Amino acid sequence: MKQIKKILYLMLASFMLVTTMGACSSKESNNKDEQSANRLEEIINRGVLIVATSPDFPPNEFIDLSKSGDEQYVGSDIEFAKYIAEQLGVELQLEVMEFGAVCAAVTNGKADLAISGLAYTEDRANTMELSKGYNFSDDSEDPNCQGLLIMATSASSYKTMDDFSGKTVAAQLGSLQEQLTLAQISDVQLEQISSLDIGIMSLKTGRVDAMACACKTAELYVENNEDLAFSEVKFVTEDTNGTRIGIMKGETELRDKVNEIIDDVLAQDLYAKWYQEASDYAASIGAN
Amino acid sequence: MYAKIWANLVLLVSKYYKQFFIGILGTLKISAISVIFGTLLGTLIAVGKLSKSKVLNSILNFYTDFIRGTPLLLQLFFFYLFFPDIIGVDWSKQTCILVALCINSSAYVSEIIRAGIQAVDSGQKEAAKSLGMSDRNMMIKIILPQAVKNILPAIGNELIMMVKETSLCSTFFLPDVMTTTKALQTSLYMTVEPLIIAGLIYFVLTSLLSKCVGLLEKRLSVSD
Amino acid sequence: MTNAMKLIEVKGLKKNFGELGVLKGIDEVIYKGEVVSIIGASGSGKSTFLRCLNRLEEPSEGTILFEGVDITDKKVNIDKHRQKIGMVFQHFNVFPHLTVLDNITITPILEKKMKKEEAEAKAMTLLEMIGLADKAHEFPRKLSGGQKQRLAIVRALAMEPDVMLFDEPTSALDPEMVKEVLEVIKKLAEEGMTCVIVTHEMAFAKQISNRVLFIDEGIVKESGSPEDVFDHPKDPRLVEFLSKVL
């Protein structure tokens, strides 16, 4: 009994010591590696690039269940992440989690980059370094296009944005769509959701009247669900200059390096190619 | 609409049974690890709680009250985002989440063990003491063997709870039934159907485990 | 009697449970070979007094010398002294998860480092003495109340104590089983074991004791030979008590 007590005391004491020490030094430990002057150097030293993403956003990032392990995470953003790792000469490690946790993982230093179809918003720009936009396509499709998914049966009753006023609209928590919904639909009842499938389910079961969603993603859902439709009515989007990559605040060296790679990708027109491939891929694995 | 759901269910089961199977194994593995390590840690905490030291008592009581009084999902986020930095380690996402689950389980199990020990007739303790048995021997040879009868079924129930609670791991895409469900939802653009199957799986798993706990309870009570 | 024969010496013993004073100052000596019965009404403090003797209850004040050592001193290893002080409880408190034999041998093996064979041989002798040798490998749930209490007695004896404390050993028994337990206690007393017995069995106390203590309101109100206490009581509270129980 006395011995057990001793051990317990020791455990507790060491736990508390470590905790307090850790708490005192947590400022430094944000830049974990002391030899690295910044995050970019740290990545190179560590030999691994950690990318946070939420794979529920086809065709940017989604899951192919016929594969296993990290290989099952596919999409144009994943290709992009691979490319960045390659350019830095390091391994890629994906940290997969819900969208709401993706930005937290980056601001917290758990991941180096957030590549998850992030659009520019002011809030995000305040808490993170945002890269240049990278998702541009020069054909008719506007990657900034944002609209509303509705049930096919009610498609005819939504002619203008005003027809959505007073309705219940689902949008992903902390997303651009959430902001657009609040800003552009008067008197809207916002239903915050953690992932898009929950929104689809709410829509199908009549709990919400519409779901705010990027146009490309919406198209993929409509193709695979005949009871859904994509409203003609679209949000008015400012030119936010495409999708961004999220980086921890203050890590300007890493941001500059990422921007350099984006320039290179855009120059070669690589992202548009990945995006097209991923769109076909996403459409091909649907169940229907 | 129902015909469509039925067709999708058939398709899921026939084509993606392997993914569900992996999910089931994941759920069982994560739950078992949490409860096993939770029990080891929980036993130490329970012994500490039963000691006479007031300081140790209040620290440990705060520990269990705090963990039982905050949501598991919040703990998962805490252990993923902050804990490794606080104690200065470099854990993978999976390790962080498993540690959080073990810590969570330890708080519940320590209460189970404490209650199980206290439920042993106080006369047993007095008899052992009057014979001159040391506290340690009394605990190991007299009290714990009798407390096990109260404790084991309750730990079985904790495992059942964990099977359900671990579905929160899908927030971090740890391989379990709920993560499989989410993956199927996003990759097949199905919504309700994977949930129906997940619900059935959880129900069957917990029913089977309940049955086992029932049998265990019956066997243990025979020795009364 | 001489100093050398004092086995237990109690000085100024007080015990409070919170605000409630249960023992209010007891000075008493138990001599070696004595059989002392303690009588008194429920709640008089007689069980608490007995339980203080092996510190199952921590005394609030006063000292208890056992074989010359102050066992109320926090620095003594009380476990070692308890091995010399056997105790039998009202509710038997046999260990239900151990066989009859293991109930007896577990403490000698664990605490006195006795060899298993030796402990078991000794336990069998004790079981034969109380007529339970054939139950050695049964679990206590198969025993009657009287058998359980007899087992509890030899379990304590296996530690070879210098004194036996009995805390109302027959109160929880069915009437037909009281006798078999009293027989065992009587035999022990006749063999010279020092016994302190808290009991409601007045006839038994009168028959077996060298000395009877009457405890009332937390103090020893009267003490003397069984004849003095039962036949010529002086204290009015004792007279009143005896008129109720006899």
C-alpha cells in the first residue's frame, strides 16, 4: 500500500512538473525545433510536410474506398499537396479531420498547411497566413461559383435569391458558404453543419430547404442523387482570387515558398488539369 | 424512394462489406485499448483515492470530476491540439486520440473500482485487520477478490459505452465504424443508407457485449 | 496480582465520535489467563471499548499497553500486535471467497511466513477440534451460522494469540446454534486462554468469567467477581439493567 502510494505520488508529481514546465515554455515550443528559424526550415529538417484536410469536398478532396490507408484520400488538392511536398523534397503526411478542425490544426501548429478548398475570408486572413489563390480555371466553370442545393421537386419555386428568404439553409460551419448565406439571403434560418453529407441528409429529410455549396461539388451530388437539384440562383461572389492554402500566422517564409510553388503550378496550368481529372474521378466512383 | 434505399443497402453490403468489417475491427480495437489502459490507470487512481492522504484525494477527485464533467469530444480536441505541446512530446494524431480515450476511460473506471471496493462488507476489512494482516495484503488477498465481482460487470458496461463513444473519433478519421460510414457517404454520395448499416452494426455489437456481461455477472454471482 | 502478569493495561481511555463521547475515561487491567466478561446496555460503549483494545477504533485519548508496549503510539507496527490479539465478531466475517481451510491458513502464511504444509496441518488440527475437518475444502456459504462462527474462532487461534476478544459472538446466531459456539469459547477459557467477552448471555458470563465489568455511559460503573456483580450489585444502574435482562 505504501509502495503503491509512493509510485502514485511520483507519477503525479512528475506529471505536474512536466505540465507546468510545458506550460511555461509553451511559447517557445510553438516553434518546436530550436535549430529551425522558421516553419519552412523545420519542414525541411524534419523531412515531412504535414497537411490538414477534410475529405468531404469532391472533387478537391474526397475518399476512394477501393483504396486503403492514405491512398484513399484523393482529389485535386491532394495532388497539389503531393506536388508541394515533392518541390520541397520531403515526404507528405496527411492529417485527415473534419473541416472545423482543419484550420485549428494549422493555427495550432499541428499541421504545416491547410489544403482543403479554403476560400478567402477576412476571418481566416486574420488568424492565418493565406497563400495566393490557386484554383483558377479558364473555361466556363467559375471555381468561385457558389450556389444552393435544393430538392428536385421544389426546383421551380426558387427563381430568385428572395425566394430563399425565411427558409432554412444549411451551410458548413466556418465556411465561405456560411458567410454568403447570412449576407445574401434575407431573414434566413441558418443551419450549421459539420460536414456536407449531414447537409444532404437534412435536405433529403426536409429538415432544411436548401444547402449552400460550391457549384462543382453541388453538380457531383446532383449527378448521383436524382432527387436533388442545383438552383439556378447563385450567390454573388466577389473575386476572392480562388482557393487558398492556410499557413500559421507569422510564417511568412513558408507562405512565400508556397506562393512560389503556386506560381509555378499556375504557369504550367497543372491545377486545372488535376481539377478536371479529379472531377471525372469523383463522378466515376459514385454508386449510381 | 424506399426501393432505392433498399437497392443501395444491398449494394453497400455486397460491395463494401470489407470496409465495414475494417471499421468494426477498428471500433473494437480502439474501445478495447481505451478500456484496458483505462482500467490499469483507473486502478491506480482508485487506490490513490482510497488512501488517507487528503492532498492526493482532492487532486484525484478533481481529476475524475473534471474528466467526467467535460464532453469527450472536447477532450479529443484538447489532447490532439494542445496536450502534446504541453508535455513536450511529438505524438501522432492516432496516439493523441487514443491517449484521450484512455484518460477518459480511466476516470470512469476509477469510480467503478472505488465503488466496487467500498461495496465490500466493512466486516471483511475489520476481520483482516484484526488478524494482523498488512494493508497491502488485505487489499490484494481479501478486498480486491471480492470487489472484482462488483467491478468486472461494470467495466464490461464501460466497454459497451466506449464502443458507442468512440464514434466521436470519426471527427479525426480514425478507422472505426463511423469513419467508414462518413467515407461511404462522401465517396458514394449516399446519405441515409450507410447510417442505417452503421446503426445496425452498433446495435449488434452492443447487444452481443451486453449478453457477455450478463453471462459474466451470472457466473460471478454463483460464488456467493 | 503482580505487575508481570498484566497483559493489557488501559489508562484514561476516551473515545469520541464527532461530538458524541462514547468512552469517557476507562482505566482497566486485564491479567494473563483471566476471563473477563463485559456487560451493559446497547450503546453503553462496551463494544467500542473492546474494539479500542486492538485499535479497530482509534482511541481519542489515553493509552493502551499491550504486553508492556503502548500500542496507541502511531509509530508502533500495529499489525504485529494485532497478530497477538485474536478477535471474533458478531457477524463472523469469514472470508467468503476462500475455502474453510484457506480462511485459517491465509494470514499465518502471509504474515508469519509459515510454510503452507505446516499451516495446513495446524489448521486441520484446529478444524478437528471444532468438528469441521470434513468441511475443510468447502466454501463458507455451505456452513451454518454456528459453523461459521466456530471457523472464525479457529481462524483467530491459528495466529496463536495471547488474548482473544469476543464481540457479542452469539448475538447473530439462531438460538439452537448458540450452545455450540459457547462450548468452544468455554473450552478455550478452560485451557487458560485470556478472554475478553462482550456478551448478552448473562448465564454464560456468570458461569465462565473470573471477572465481570459493567459498562454504562462510557465508564466502568462496577467491576468484580460474577457473584458480586450478578448477586450483589451495588450500582443502581446495574441493578436496573440486571432486572431487565435476568
